[in-house]
Amino acid sequence: YCATDALEAPTEDCDAGYYCPAGQSVANPAFYICPIGKMCPAGSAAPSNCADGTFTDAEGQGECKACTVGSYCTEEDGIQTCPAGRYCPEGTGGTIPKCPAGRFSETTGLV
């Protein structure tokens, strides 16, 4: 962002949790707070998707968190409950492990 006129270079990076398209004059522009399901590290020009196995559950996040135990997380669907017949350790993404041979679960959210 550029805090004043007649600068030789930008003032500094946009704050984490915000994104700064061209023309911003503050580090944390209220109109550009990072939305739920996206991350905005310091210096972001636009929000970024969370990788599979991670998520955000609030606005203004600078990084994504590991998907919680008993759930899986994808870019498309966000955080979802682990389906029956599968198990979901922390950080499970789009590839959800099946219960091994000889084991089963009728319960959703299995760890």
C-alpha cells in the first residue's frame, strides 16, 4: 500500500488477514478483509484458496488451519463431516481414507 503521495516505493505490505488490490492507502482496508474460506498472508493482492486438508472459519485470516479430527476439508466444499465407512485424522483433505479390511463404521465424524 502507499500511505502518502509522491513515494519512491510502496510504504509496506498489506497486513495479514487483508488483501490490497492496486491503489490502497492503508495496510488494512476494511472493504478488503479476507473472506471465510480464504487466506490472506501479509502482502496479498487477492485472497487465496486454502489447500486441501486446511480451512478458515472466520474472516480476516492470514493462514489456513489444519482440518479438524473427524472432518475433511477441500477447496470446493470447505469443512465437512467425515462420512460413514471412512476415518479422518487431523489435516484430512479430498482423499478420505477408507476403514481397513475387517473394520467398519456406521458413524459419521470418525477419527
